[in-house]
Amino acid sequence: MSEINTIMSALSGGTWNFLSFIIALSVIVAVHEYGHYIVGRWCGIHAEVFSVGFGSVLFSRLDKHGTRWQIAALPFGGYVRFKGDANVASGPKMAILSEMDARELRSTLNGAPVWARALTAAAGPIFNFALTAIIYCALFMWQGQYLDNLKIAAIFDLPGDHQLRVGDEITALEGVPVANFQDLLKAGVDLTAPLDYTIIRDGSQRVVLGPVTFPALIGQVAPRSAAIEAGLKSGDVVTHVNDETIVDFTELQRQVGLANDQELQLTVWRAGEVFSTTLTPKAVAIPNADGGFDNRRLIGITGEITFFVPETEPLGFVTAITAATVRVWVIIKTSLVGIVQIISAKISVCNLSGPVAIAETAGQMASQGTMPFIALIAGLSTAVGLMNLFPIPILDGGHLVFCAYEAVARRKPNERAVQILMTFGLGFVLFFTIFAMVVNFNCA
């Protein structure tokens, strides 16, 4: 984290956002295009070029399969150009294809069987989903799962004094037995510090004083939120809102809810220093239990689950990959529901994110540390994969629609019609991108 802060201090906000965005985009696009490349190769389709970036080539290498791997000057995506392609959108180059014999034609994208082209088109989004699952699986395994007992592995910095130490095993709070986090949080409801913690330390039981179980301790700050614009950071503790003392995170949530769209003045404790800042909650669409969204005004922070980090044990691969796969599905489902509700005007179009907003998000998540940035890449990867499956000509979903037509009609779509549809698809994507940018500008 200190290395990231050092780099940030040497860069302007815009430069840091741009670099973070390029890193995230390059990883996601490289995985997406590699999916097209490797599945195409497995299906007998030859890739002539695998490019990260567009424009002038900065570096290239020809591999043993005859594919040129290159890095280009404009780092805004990438592409795979298969044999017989006229452009990076895999439009056929008919003048060259017409001169090929049947064997050579089979190694081109246009001349391959419909099943091979469909698998190759679908592979990019599938690899994006797989990247998300792999990242979350690794994060879940790294974080581990809680032990059966409640033992302290680390304690966050908090204002005031307490007597708890790393290594203590908590067995009761205010005389109420606790065995896990749920017990601890339930026992700590509506209590004011200092609290009596019954612990086991060095093999003996004792009672010591400690803080509330769920202090107003910031765990993470949402990108492009009121909190991040006000300068709040992970590890900050909110002690007052409009001069009213904040007992715990629940009280902070209540004050934000009461404020609605009114300005709030926060008193914040940070590493022994106290300062004040003002912010106004922003309208945010939040997923609800019914699968839809609720419009709420939030400041954009999540609290740590409690004031300490519990000891954990490794999480098994099967459990982790299962949870990661569920997370991918939740992202897909939430994204689709969000799009439908934006179209139906149930939630604001301000929830759309254009390139500038995504770049800002990437920079703000990277500034919070490596893990939040990696988690952002995981979420964006599934978003990119889902977007590419939309049935829009020029996207992978459009190619899959053409393949489906061919499989049913037993003939390829009319070449002229395909060109017109591809042009329309490109125009639609450009229009949507510009529209999202305008929306983000007006909603800022």
C-alpha cells in the first residue's frame, strides 16, 4: 500500500486514473482475445496476429504456430486477426478467400464450420467469466474461513484505549457467551463503550475492556462516491455527524438516512489526528432482496465487520471455486436487471458508466490497495464478457447470431447485409459510449 501511495504522490489524479484504467483494460482484453485465439486454434483456425493495443507496433514476435504477437502504441483494447480477416472485427476478405483451395480455406475463420466459428466467438466472453471466477477463487482461498473459535489476529487502530490484544480468544461480551461473529454482533447491539470482554489469554480467563463491536470504522470507500470526493479513506473512524456523537456504524447509517440529500459535516479520526469534512449523500441504485434495485442516498462507505481481524484457516478449492462461480452469476444477473430497470426508468441513467467514469473508478480503487483493484478487474471482466454477448453486430453476440442463422437456414447471411449490420453495430456502440460519457458528466 505504501508503494502505491508513493506512486500516486508522483502522479496527477488524471494520470493515475488513466494508468489504472489501461492496466485493468489490458488484462481484461488480453484474456478475452486469448480466449478467441486459443479456442480458434483448437478448432483449426489460424490466427495471424494477436495484438494488445492498436496502431503502430512497438514490439512483436512470431511464434512457432505462425502467429505474430505484438504490443501496439494505442493501449485501448486489442484484437486477434484470423487468417482471411479483412479487419479486426473479423469481417471476411473475400478477394483473398476466393483464391484459396478447400484445405487452406478451412484454416480461415470464414471458411471454418459454423460450430468452430461459434465456439471461437463465444470463447472471449467465457474466458472473461473464467478470469472473474479464478480471481475470486484465489481471493476467497487467500482470505480463508473463520475458525470455530473467535481469536484475534489483528486489531484496527481506533480512538481511545482498550485492553484487548492480538491472540486473545473472545468467549463472552458483557457476560453473554459468544462463539462466532454472529454471536458477537448480536450481543453488541445497542451497547456503548467501554464493554466487558471475557477472553482467554495465555491459557487463563479474564475480563478486559474493549470498544463497541461494530465501530464507525471505514473498511472501503466506493469509487465516485461522496465519501471519496470528501477525502475519506479506509481505516478512518467517524466520531461525529453534525456534532452528534456516533456510537457505532449503525448510528452512522441512521444519520445518513435521515439526512437524505442534505449536507453532512463529519468529524473523522485518522491515525491519531482529528479533522472535519463535509459531504452530501448521492443517489445510488442498490440491489434488493427481490432481485431488483432500490434508489437510496448514500455516502459510499462500507464498514469493517468488527474492530479486529479474526484468525482464519485455509478455504478448500472446491468451496472457493463454487463461491466464485456464484459470484460471477450474481454479477451477470445484477447487471442485466440494472439495464432493464434503467431502460424502464425505474433507476437513474446516472448508474451507467462510460470510459471516463470507469477510468476514475479504476484509479480510485487502485489508490485503496492491490486487493480492491484486483477485485475491480474481476468485476469488470464479467461486465466486458456480458457486454460482448449482446446480439449487436460487431460484438461476439452478433457473430453468434450470424452463426445461429447459418445453422438454421443452412446458408451464410448475405454478405452485403452483414456489412450494413456491422456498420450499424459499430455506430450503436459508439453512440452508447458517447451517451454514457455525457450522462456521467451531467451526473457528476
